[in-house]
Amino acid sequence: MGFFDKIKGAVNAVTGGAARVSIEWQPATAMPGEPLQVRITATSTGGAINSGGVFVDVRSTEQLKIRENALGNNNPSINHSNQTFSQTFQIAPAFQLAPNGTMQWDGQIVLPPQVQPTYDGPMADHIWTLQGRIEMTGNDPDSGWLTFRVGTR
């Protein structure tokens, strides 16, 4: 391994650039208490990867956005957010990915039955996001946070 390969390896560890990660899910709208099928795909961007496993991170956030005077009482502009849910689901155990190799994992996650659904209102929203991630030393390569819908029964 040459000097520049070592620098690239160090940069990838810091930035999470050691692999490209994507996530897909089905059905399009998750239902609390029911399985959501997920597929995570990872492709090495060069070197071999020793990973501690494959994970799906899920979070939801309630966002309050009230414009100035929207309540009719000279109220100030109000912007506030509150994380209402956060959980990590392990999809696969530790693995090794060959240089420039691609691997894919299928699994499922189940949101607890009592979680709040997606909501898009005039002054408040409840937003759900998820990301696929492979664990490794340094910054974990991930798919980035993607918005998905959670319904109700």
C-alpha cells in the first residue's frame, strides 16, 4: 500500500467515503407494529472493508413552525423541534467486503405500535426518517437520512 493509498484510507475513515450505501423499503408506508422490509446495498469505493455489521437507524421529529402573528395575539415567530423516536435495528452481523465489491442484505424492522404517525399540518409536522449504515472504524458509511411515511390503522 503506497503513501497516497494510506491517505485515501484515512480520509475515507473520517468522511465515511469507504463505501456507497443505499436503502430501499417496502411497503412505501410503514404501519406501527407491522414489519417493514428493508434492503441495504453497500459498494466499496476502493479498499476492503471490515464492518461491525449492517444497521438501519430510524428517528422521528415533531416540528412546530408558527409564523409571527399567526395566532392573532402578536405572537413571535416560533420554531421548535422535538425528537419523538430513535432506534437502531441490526440487519446483519459483522462482515468483510472485498475491494470494489458489492453486498446486499435484506431484513425487516418493526416500529412499536404506539408511535405517532406522519403528520403534515399547518403549524406542526411529524416527520420520520431512516438511513442504512454499515459500521466500521471512523465515520460509518451511510445512505443519508431519507424521509418515509408512517400510517395509522
